[in-house]
Amino acid sequence: MSLINKFNSLDKYTRYSLIIIILFSVIAFSLASIYHISGDGCWYMSISRFMAENKKIPLFEPLGRDEPFWSPPLYHMLAASVYFVFNSFSHNAANFAVKLISPIFGILSLIISFLVIKKLTNSKIAFYSTIFLAFIPIFIDYSVLSYVESMLVFFVLLSVYFLLNGRIYLSGIAAGLSILTKYNGLFIIPVLVYILYKKYNEDMGLFYKNSAIIISLSLLIPSPWFIRNWILLGNPIWPFLNFIFNGYNLKSYSVFDYNKLISPNLIVSTYFGIFGVPDGNYALFSALNISYLKILLPIWILGTFIFLIPLFIGFFSKNIKEKATLWLWIASYFVLFLLYVPNVGFGVSRIILPAFAALAVFWAFGLERLLSDAKLGRIFQFCLILVAVGFVFTSFAKFYYASSSWDFYNEDFSWVKSSTDEDSVFIANGQCLPYNLERTSLYFEEDNFQKADYVWVNQNFWLDRKSVLDDNSLKQLQAKNYNITYSNPETGTKIYKTRQ
């Protein structure tokens, strides 16, 4: 049977879903082609590149953060493998290839989410859910950004999919791989156990047996990493909840501030993060030099409200048979949210990303109800298409703007790569400068100057704010009377040579 015949043999909502998935794939790969790795992705890729080049897992090596490497390593190992394979072709090929990891897992996540939701409901609701996930900006973003979230979401959904199909061992393995991708995978375990309870509540012996299998495999697979962190850092889930374990001390993770939970900034940051503002940092709007921003921003906010209307309607739907499972799924990641905010900070929208498949079901039922009214349905359908197109356009504009901003400094980065030895050591704060310089970089501390060959200074480098020196540090540097070996008046970059 040809592909066309197979396609035609599917029910119409499955065909529609496949079209949406193909469209999403085109969008994700197109965005990846213009994306410049930034944010936490710089640290992840620096780690992965180190693994590929040195064939070992780092610990305290300076790779962009003044902290040890603690993150569950599955994503980094995959990226390291990609680096290793494609470096045999060229360095540029390797740098491009690793950017395709997130789009691939984002597409796979969309496919698995459709299969999971179809199993829980029907193909129509699964189709509407696919629309929600394919066009909500946070799902688009993390299907492009070189972060671990797309892989995490894939394995979380895969664990649910296997369990719904009676594949107990495979479900446990997938859940374990999700935890080995990011600690957040732990929070799908209550959902898996509840699904087992619903299926075997008349045979508790079988329920206990299968639950033990799921939990054991889920914890066994990432256990070597937990043990490694416990031995080396004194906390199996370092740096989180470090005030409980009293592990390796790092000030930024050693507090638990409950006041953050009642701060208005939490709601605003989370909301904007869901709709594509990096880390929910709404202060970025004031930094952008975009024409008609005062007009475009209210229109964009209105679009976000329109997009959420089906979700709020869906919350009150009485037609959802698996409502308890979905609410538990959402609640489990909301608990993670409540733990993360006081311990880390407000930029947490991506923390709840694995629960968006459950939110998609509520949104789908709400959309079904809206579209059941012929007149209102046509109006809302038109508005929804406009909003979806607007979100996609905004994503392209955002990624293009960010990429262009990084390209502005290409001359500086190129000089470093061509004019300094590969084993040169830089003083350069932040996690993205080391990635772009491709040089070992230490933080601006007095003890590090004796180890460094160069000091990078750019007081206007807003792309990585941690790299900007405060007044005292700048005066301290100027007092050393180092020679300026490179200066670019256009970008504002100066590079000082510490050794004659």
C-alpha cells in the first residue's frame, strides 16, 4: 500500500493531525536553522563538546558556570555523540547538527502526545490537542532551543504511552530515561501509578506488582547518577533542596524563600514564559528597539487571552472520562513548580512543560464546545487561526532578532578563534561567552588572573549580562595595566592580554 493510500485510509482527524505535525516539523526545523544557541543551551553545549573532545564527564571544569556539572547527563551524552560523529565532517557541521536534536524530540513528542491522547479520548480530541501543543509558544520554543526539555517531554509521554498499552517494563524504562534527562521526570511516577490503580483496582496484588516494577525501573536507571552526585556533591539531586542535604555549598541554591510564591512577579513571569518570552523576563520588552511595540504588545497579549479561552471552558467540561488522571498529571508538576520557585526563582514556565499534554486535553474539549456553535465556532476558528499565525510569526521574529544580535559579535569571536591558541584561558563571566569563544573561561576573581591569558571586556554585552563587569571589577582590571590586544569600537569589545 502506497503512502498516499495509507494516509487516505486513516480517519479524518488522524489525517488532520498528521498535517499539523508536518507543518510543525517545517516550523521547528526552519527556526532551528536560524537559531543561535543561547541561555542555558550554551552551558549544555559546552558540556557536550567537552565530553566529545575529552571522552569523560566533567565535574568542576570551567565550562560556563561557577558550579560543578550536576545535570542528569542523557541529553549531553547524545549531543556529545552528535558532536563526535559530525566533527569528522567539519566543526560547523557538528555545531549545526546538535541544533537538530531538540526539533527531532519536539516532533516525536507531538506524535506521542497524539497517540496518548487518542488512547485516553478519541481522535477528534487528539487532533485539537495537537493544535494546542503545536502552536503554543512554549512548546515551539523548547522544540528549537538546545535545552533538555524536548527530550524530557518525549520520554515522559513515552512512559505514559507504553503504560496505556500494557507495556509495563517499557514504561518504567522510559520513565527512568526521563529522569536521566532531567530530575523533573520523577514527577510522572505518581501519574503512572494512578493509571495502574485504575486498571488493576480489582486485583491489588497485580497493582502492587506492576507499581513496584514501574517505580524500581524508574529509579534504577538514573540511580548511578544520583549516587555519583551524592558521593561527589553530597546531594543526590544537587543543587535542588541543598539546604536539606547540606551538600556542596553554592549560595544561589541554598535558600528556600516562600515569599516568592506570593509575589505578583511569579504569575506574570510564568504567563509570559508560557507564551514565549525568554524565562518570562518581561523586562526584555523595554530593552527591545522595535517599531510600534506599544501597539503590537497589547495585540499580542490579547492573542494570548484568546488562545486560552478553550482551556478555561475545558476545565469545566463534564465529558472528560479521564479527568482525574489529567488533574493528577497537572497537580504533580504543579507541586514541582511550588518546590522550584522558592529554591531557584521565577523563570520556571518550562518546569511544567511535561504537563502540557494534559492541559492540551482540557483545551481540546473546550475548543470542541466552542466549535459546536455554528456561528460562534466560525468566528472563533478564524480568530484562532490568526492567533496561531501570529505566534509562529512572533517566534520567527524572535529567533531572527536573537540570531542577528549574536552575529553582531562574530568578528570578535572569530578573532579569538583565529588569533589565540586553543588552550588559551580567558577571564569571561557568563555561560554563553565560553561557548562562543570556544576557549576555557574562568570567572572574574583575583585568584583566576594568574591562570588566565586574556580578559574579555564588553560593558554593553546584554546578550549575557553576567559577562558585564561591575564598577569595582572594572577598576580592579584597569589598575593591572594589562595591554589591550584587541579592540572593536563598533561592538565595544576589548580583549586584554595578561601575559607579555
